[in-house]
Amino acid sequence: MRRTVLVIAFCLLGFVLAGSPRLPRTSADQRSTRSPSHSNSTAGVTLQPSSRNSQRNREQYLFNVFEVIVSTLESKLQRIENLDKAVEHLMRRVEALDSRVNDNIDKTDAVITKLRTLDLKLFNTYPIMSAEAIHAAKVGENGSGTPLIHMIHHDRNDRSPETLGEKLVSLDQKVSDIDHKLVNLKNQLDNNFLQNDDINAEASEKKPVSMSVIEITKAMSNEVMNHMTIEIENLRQATGNMDRKLQFHMNLVSDNLGAMYNMITDVHEAIVEKKYGGDRQNRLNLTTTEAPVKQSKIDRIVEQMHPMLTVSEKMDQVWNVVMGTKTSVDDLLPKSDELLTQTQRQERAINEIHADLRSKTNKIIENLEGVESRLKKHEDVATLGVQRPIPAELLLDPTIDRLVEYDPSR
């Protein structure tokens, strides 16, 4: 790939250098061009500067194009090298995973072989001891006080192999339960979801184990200690990651609660009006009059929209009356051509009146929306009244009262 890129780059360089007239030529070209150079010296003097400028611009353009191509090729090569490094790193990781998988397979094979040998030792048929051997063992035990022959599986006073098999089955069940619990705990730790009731502090079964010093030293070898240190370090890292995740979630929840509290306070201040002067007057004037009821801004908007509702009700009443008169006229009078034309005219007039009333109601609704927006602006100005004083022009603006007032004669 690199060779092809370098070949392309050299080809482009040769093309650019061949196209430039400033480079020296061969001897044959010089011989062929000596005579016309002397003969056409006067013509060379009279060359136009515009042609020279165009040649220079062409050369500069070709050099710029070559620089751009070289820079793009360098960037492509750098990206290819980065991809090669990433592939090498990925192959190393895959090899490490393959080695781990092979180690796990070897360990599982060893465990399976051990379990099979143990199964064969436990559940195979045992040889029957003769009565003479049992009698000799008992006599030796009674005479010297120490047993001469003590075999676990051939002692008739010991328990049967069935009880031992049941114990092994129960032990296998307990180990599988512990394995499932560990898997669930690992999933909960990975998902950052750990319940308090999942972990219960319970006492473990204690059994006396007698081991010699040599066996203890063999058991606690360097491999076991290294494995234990690695497991403890992994557990420490997992707990540290869980602590960081919990801290992040706590900060996120606290920020969300703060934002929710601010939004609730803003909504409360926007809906409920605060009356500071009323408390002072109640403190100074101790009378039997009832305290003024708090009135929200929504109630005021509803009161201002009440005339429009009455107008709509009256329009419905007029429409019902007109429709009743129409039905009564249709029922009483004969349906002739003149009456039909007259009723059609009346219906058209009524429809025009209804459309006019609808347009007026739409205008009233738009005016009320403008009033509501102005009220919101005044509320924002009132909340920021300490920082920005309210100009007197906005307070004395009578447009709001003109928009809101209602004339019942209409």
C-alpha cells in the first residue's frame, strides 16, 4: 500500500516538474533551440507579461494541488498506521482471552476428572470382609486398646453409602445456590442496583479441621496467596467503582430535586399573589372584619372571560330562537316558491350574522390572549422589581382596561 502511494506521489511530482517551463532541458533540446533563440530574440523581448503571469499562476496552482495531494496521502497513511496498531492491540487481547479460555478449560477438565474419581471411589461396590478378619480386628482392639484395622467403608457400625450420597447431593445443591447468589450479586454490582435485603449476615457451619504444619505450608503456597491478592484487589476496584457510581447518582438526584423545587416555587409565585400590606393592616386595625381571601391570577382571568361566555350564551339563545321560528313558519305556512326564496334569504342573513359574531368572538379571544401576555410581562417585571424599576408609562397604560371592558348593549 505504501509503495503504491509513493509511486503515485512520484508520478505526480514528475508530471508537475515536466509541465513547468523553468526546469533545464536536455542537450539535444538545447542544440535545437539555440538557433531559433538567436533568431527570435526580438520576439522573446516582445512577449506579453500577461502570458508570463498566466504561466506563473499555472505553476503555483500545480504546486498547490501537489501539496494538497501529498497532505491527504500523509493523512491516509497515518490513519492506516493507526488502524494497524489497533488491529495489533486487538489481536493481543484476543490471544490473551484465548489463553485464559484454554486455562479455564484445563481447570474444568481437571475438576471433572477429580469428581469422576471421587464418584468412583464413593459409589463403587466394596469387597466383603471375612468373619475371621472382623473377629481378629475386634480381638486386637479389645486386647491392646488401639484398633489394628480401621477402614471407613468396611466398618459395619458406620453409616451406609446412601446417607453419604445424600450428603453429597445436599452439598452440591448448597454450592449451586451459592454460585447463583454470587452471579446475581455480580450482576447487581455491574448494573449498580444492590438491595439491602439480598445480603444477610448468617453464621457459617464450623467443623474442626486438624492439619499439620507441612500441610498448611503446602496449602498456603505462593500461587494461592497471589490468587487471593488478585481477587482482593479486584474486589477493591469493584467497590471503588460502585462508590463512584453511587456518588454520581446522588449528585444527579440532588440536582434534579433542586431544579424541581425551583420550578414548584416559580409556579406557586406565578399563581398565588402575595399580599404584604394586608398583614400590617390586620396587625394595626384589630377589627371583627374577615380577612381578605387570596385571589389567584387564574381566577381574575376567568372573571375577565365571563362576559365573553355570556355573549356566547346569548348567541346560542338567538340561534335557538331563529331556528324555532323557522321550524314554526315551515310547519304553519304552505311551502311555496316565494316562501322558500324568503326563507333562503333569511338563512343566508342569519349565517352571515353568525359568521360575523364568530369573527368578533375570535377577535375578543385574541385581545384576551394579548391581555394575558401583557399580564405575564407585568408579573415578570413585578418579580424583578427590585432590580429593574417599573416605568410609569406601563403602569398608566389604559389599553388593558380598554381591551377587557365589556359593553352589554353590544
